[in-house]
Amino acid sequence: MKTIIKHTSIILILLSFGACSTFEPLDENLAGDERLAYDPVFAEGLLLNAYESMSNQLLFNDTATDDAVSNYLSGYRRMATGEWTANNAFTSRWGQYEYVLYINKFLSVIDQVQWKQDEESNALFKQRLYGEALAMRALRHFWILQEHAGIGTSGTLLGVPYITEYLEYDADFNFPRPAFTETLEQINADFNEALEYIPMDWDGDLAKQPSRYSDADVDIYQFVFGGTQDGRINGRIIKAFQAKLNLLAASPAFFNGAGNYYEEASTILAELLNDNGGVDGLSPTGFYNFYEFDSGTRVFPEVLWRENVASTFTWVEQQHYPPSLRGEGKLNPSQNLVDAFPMSDGQPFSINHPDYNASNPFSNRDPRLKKYILYNGNDLGGRFIRTGADGGADEIDRVQFQSTRSGYYLKKLLDPNVVISANGNISASEKMNVYLRYTDIYLMFAEVANELGGPDNMIEGLSARTVISAIRKRAGLPAVDTYLTSISSKEDMRALIRNERRLELCFEGHRLFDLRRWNMLDDLTDIIGSRYNGSTYNEFTVEPRLYLDNANYAPIPQNELVKFDKLEQNRGW
């Protein structure tokens, strides 16, 4: 018996030594490039990757500006208080190139795929997807440009590399940065070509049909370009981002003295707004509450582009409800922002205003203040919040990483119907994440119209004054707006437009990029809070803003410079 075991053991050992050569492992069951040609759903997945991780309104980067602070050590807080470096590129968008490569891979195989069985449907699908890919490639490059364009160490205003081919892992990625205008022109070229393939809206309306499809079968065209594609980029969205691109190029931080960028932006914006009904098309509510909508029709007049409505956004309440409502109170609006809300008669806030009430400085104010910010005594769905004396967990600095540091909590974007139970369960709330909305477009138009000719410069029936008047009236300020009427200079109107943009779009991810393109991020002063002691409000410094004069141009991440020596860093980093 021992002999049998001994010989068996020797045989097993010998077999184990020879296993590598005797038994070959089976191939892993992984799909390769060959599947792209025969599986249109798999191939389209490359393009759909371009819609992942898009820039949206839930960035909460306001804590890097003068509008808010955070109650924990976030990247934005570190950025704003002196830790922003090329090694700590907190807001970097260089990773967006990953999505550009997905798009370029898609474009490299698009002609190999059988999209539909019949010839005409196949051709229309291919053209639609081609235009969509160009548009998304341009958009991704725009977002990279918005973050990383700047004056380089050479003193030249630089853009970012524009990648138009799929690059394998071993390709040469060592691209130099072109001039800012070159990147801008490449983005515009892709956008313009995309407009030849994509309709203004996904509704199958033949009146909006690109001319290249004029001979297409009507039924097939309406199937390929109909409402089932809603949510993808369309012609109207492309034009809005072309306007943003031109406005970026015209802004003080990026204008190089040449180019008619304000004019280009104004033409696009006037067309979009007049298609929307002019100032009469301004949504009556402004869609301040992104959880209030007709759940049946899913119609959102204010919203131009959005993510699907979902019940997965309750993390917003969990992170930003005050601690008394079992939230984490992460974003704390600043006194700086509170002071930007005018008095109820439209005049700028002032303690010398006859309606100012020192014991309740939130009374007689712009109605948007109550809607956007939880101040001491304000409520969230009938639940009153006290941030001053005897406020419990909601008092300033009472509970670490939960209580406010400024005396204020976020209210905008929060659904007051959400309830967080003691065991951590959160009630459902349907919301949408917005990529683009009309109020932003109206405010962009006001900015360009004023820069081109002052408050009353009329462009296609619209002016900065008419647009700003409509926005302020909608907000609840007087129809007879004496402050707006008193403004006659371009400079004063510019200040008002910038303030209205700050208020209307607060906490939606715009302020940081606006300050940078206006060359103003490095001008920010300390963040102020307000503490209620039971009878009076006293201001105090919450934290500094430590931006240097290089702050308006974000750094290229240092690890990219180490890998690719042709990249030129922005000045000062």
C-alpha cells in the first residue's frame, strides 16, 4: 500500500511540472474588436461612454468660490485656502481625454457596423451617430479647454491638444499645446459639421430636418431622428455650447485682441432665445426646485439638457440637510453671497436702506434669498432651522463635520419632502441632474448684448435690459424696477448682470468658471459668516481665500508634464 501511494505521488508531481506545456488554458470569454463589426449595440456602447461623468449642476464647487464654504476638508476647500498646485490639481479635467478616445474609437469602426438591415435606415443611423460623435468630441474638448486653457510659461495664450484619432496604449501621446484660438477653431469645426447631421430637436419634425436628409423617406427619418433619441445631444444644445465657447473666448481672461466672439455668441443666443419665445419664453418659475415637475408628462420648459429623472439623487439631501434633519450640512453659504441678494425693492442690499432690519436682516429682501438659503429662522418644508443661540446641532460649529461653519445651510436643490429616519433610511424623491438650462442662456445673452453696445443695445428684438428686467420680475422684484431703470452705463449693467448670474445660478457649478473667465478669482476676499446671539447678528471671518494671480488659469496636472515633455505648463504653476 505504501508503495502504491509513493508511486502515485511521484506521478502527480511529474504531471504538475509538465502541466504548463501539456494543458493549455482556455481563452477568456472576453469580447474583442471583432465584435464591434457584427454587434451594433456593442459598437454604440463606445459612443454612449461619451455621456458618462459629464459636467453638471451637482458639482458643488461653490465652496472654492466666495459663495460658500464646506464643513469638512474637501478638495475645493483645500484649493481655496492655499493648497492648489500642479501636484494637487483638484479641479483637473485632463481625464476627459479618456472619453475623447472612446469617441475616436467609435468613429474608427462606424463604417464597419451594420446598424440596420435595410439600406436607407442603415445610412441614416450611421449619419446620425457620426454627427453625435463629432458633437460629443467637441464638447469634451470644450470642457478641457474651459479648465486648462491659459497663458503658458512662454507668455502665449494656449489651448489644449485636440485629439481626432484613436490612439492605442503604445501610441505617442506627447502632444504640444496649440494656441488657444487653434483649439477653439477645432471645437467649432466639429460642432459645425455635427450640425449638418443632427436636427435641432429629437422630435422628427421635418421643418427642423438638416438639408442632407431632404430626400429621405419620411417614416424612416422620423424613426431615426424621433423622440426616442431625447436626452442625446441635439442641434439646439450644440448651438448653446458654441455660444459658451465664444463667450469664453471673448471674456477678459481669454480675449487676445482679435476675433468677433461677442458678435458670434450674440447671433447664436438671439436665435435660441427667439425660438424659445423671447423674454416671454422665460420659464415663469425659473425651475428653482429641481424636484417639482409633472411626473406624467416629464415636460420641463426651463431645462434644455438633463439626465433622466431618477430617484437616486437623495444623496443630495443626505449630504446637505442640516444635522437636525439628520443630514451632514456639507455646503455652507457665505455672508458674502447673502449680501449679494438685493432688498425687496430691487436696490442693492445696504444696512443704510430704510427697510433694513438689524434684528432680522433677512426680511424685506429679494424672495430668492428665502428659496435658496437656509438662514436662521428659515424653514425647509415647515421644519424651522435655528443656526444661532439655542439652535442645538444646527448652531455654528456645534457638531464637527455636520454643523454649519458660516451660519447658513443650503436650501436650493433640496427636496423638503425627503425624510431621513434615525436608522439612516431616506424617503424617495424624484429629481433630475441638469446639464443646461435656459436661464443660463438668457444671462449669457444679456452679458454679450451689453458688452457689444450697453444696456439698451437691441439684437433681434432683445437687449440686456429687457432680459434682466424679465429675470428680476420673475424672481419677485417690483415690476417697476427703479434700480434697473437708473442704470445707464455698460459698466453698471455689467455689474448687475454678473450679480444676477451669481444669484440665479448659485450652487449649480457656474460661479467658479465665471470668476476665472472674468479674471476675478484671484480678487476674492475672506469668507464671512454671521452668528446670531439671541438678539443681534454679528459677522465673523470663516476662512480666507488664498488665490494667487495665476488662479484664473488652472494647472496642467504635474504627472502629465512628467510623462510628456512637450506639454507647456500655465504660467505660475
